[in-house]
Amino acid sequence: MVVVVMVAKLGSAVVLVAVMDVVAIQKTAAPSL
């Protein structure tokens, strides 16, 4: 059970970082939009 919770937290953290990266790329790559 503990391993499942750790994997879930790690997955959510990876998703959060990925979303932040996408937002940052969109803001820097397409400022004209």
C-alpha cells in the first residue's frame, strides 16, 4: 500500500512539472499569441 501511495505522489508530481513546462514553453515560444 505504501508503495502505491509513493508511486501515485511521484506520478502526480511528474504531471504537475510537465504541465508547468508546457505552460512556460507556450509563454516563451509564442508571446505574440
